[in-house]
Amino acid sequence: MVEVEVKGEKLGPIGLLIDFKDLKKALKKVLSELDHKLLNDLPFFKENNPSSELIAFYIFKRLEEELSPFPE
């Protein structure tokens, strides 16, 4: 299970920081990169041990890429 928390400085024009639909889509994309894969074959994990901490860091960094800039 993966839990995601987002925070930001201001809400968009309809009063949302980010639409759950967009967050779910981004998370699904990132997790598909890891699901049923040999982690040691992924570029990030060729240089880093696939510990739970670094898997969480990988997910964080990839979500940051997918969500930046936040849709406005």
C-alpha cells in the first residue's frame, strides 16, 4: 500500500490543491514502473539499494516530476 500526501501554498480556481483524479493517475503511472519488475534492473536502483526507504524516495521523486508544475 502506498499513501500520498500533498501540500501547497494556494488552491486552484475551483478550490482544490490537486484533483484526486490527477493524483491517482500520476501515482498509477509511477507505481507501474515498479510493479512486477526486478528493481535492480531499473536505472535508479542500479546505483541505489532497493530498500523500502529508497523505494519511497523513488516514488516521491517520480511523483514530484509527474505533478510539477501542479495543474492550475
